[in-house]
Amino acid sequence: MMDGVVVITDQGKLVYANHYARQYLQLIQDCKSPHAVPQAIWEICKALIESRTLFPDQQFVLEEEVKLHPIGSIRIRVRWIQLLEAQQTCLLITLEDRNFSMQNVATAEAQKYGLTEREAEVWSLRRANFSYKAIAAQLHIAVDTVKKHLKNIHAKRQAFLWQEE
């Protein structure tokens, strides 16, 4: 999934939500929140609203990570935005799938460091915080093979960094 974007008023009324945001909101959804967003997100929004009263001249971005199954976790970022059409200040909420983001980082690094296809698979799982044992199980290889791949990956990363200097 890509990043979800939600815009709400400071009373919790939904102004806008893209397709991905609607999917994330369904995953997080709880029945406790009377607002357009789940309670976990509304709590972050309330903290930002309160910070505006305490520090009116400061611009804050609040961030929190929410664990979800089956996708892992979503990073929630909330900040103020000014809507020109509505002439209203609203809350902009971005929802980022952390696993998807880490996969993109791992793919970019695999290309940058010139990793083999198998090394790229190992690196992607390692960047997703899989243990050596979990990587071995996922890829149907021995733990020692995982260690060997990671040793090669680190050597290629180091060579790349030396070359850049």
C-alpha cells in the first residue's frame, strides 16, 4: 500500500481521505471513536490540538506508530494545514505502511549495493526486522546460509561506502 492521506477538522469531521487512507482506517477502526478517525488516531489529533493552545506560535508534527495485523505497523503523522478553499485550519494525517516503506528502502539499497537476487531477498527480510532464524524459515535455507548472505551484503555495503569517499 501507499501512504494514506486524511484531512479532518479540529472537531473530528472528515474533509478528505484518499483510497489508501480509507483502507488503513478500516484496518485500525474501532467502535469507540465518535469521530471520522479511529480513537488511536484521534488521541494524537487531540494532543496536537492541545499543543496549539499551549504553544500558539509553534508548528508541531506529532508522530506515533500503531501495530496492526497482518501488515505490521502504520506510522501516523499529524500536523496543521490551512485549506484555502474552506478558509479553515485542519489536521493533515498521513498514514504510512512501515513494512512497505522498509521494502522500498531495501529494494533501493539492493540496487545501489549490487546485491544478487537472493541477497536482496535476505536483505529485505532483515530490514523488516526478521531474525536470522525467521529469514531462514521464510526462504527455506539454513541459518548459516543467512549469515553468509548477510556477511556478503555488509561487505558490498562497505565497499560502496568506501568507493563514495
